[in-house]
Amino acid sequence: MTRAVLRYVEHRITQHPGTDVTFEAECLNCDWKAKPSEDGAAIDLECMRHTGRTGHQSFRRVCTSLALVVRAE
């Protein structure tokens, strides 16, 4: 069986259906980490609370999602 690779077919990338975006944060001054959440605002509030308790102001925030590439129609 011979297979052809169609390089001219247009594709699009979207968030995978049935999955959510996950937000995370960690302090760059200590080992504190926020519990991962689907609510980005909740993560921001946790970072601000940590700043209020410790004075630490630098955080790494990560947003993770699952992508799906499909042929454009």
C-alpha cells in the first residue's frame, strides 16, 4: 500500500474538546506553590495572599491546555 503525504492541506489548532485549561503558580523566592486550578483568578489571589504573608513578589505562572490539530474545513 502506498501512502501520500498531502502537505498543502490546511490545518487548524484548537483546545481539545472536553478538556480544561489548568493554571499553576510558584514563588521564585521560596518553595511555595499554588494548588493547580481551572480558575486563573483563584491562582492570582493565592499569589497575592502569599505576597501579603511573605513579601515575595515574583511568581512563575503556567497555563496548560491540551491542543488538537485538525484539517481546516
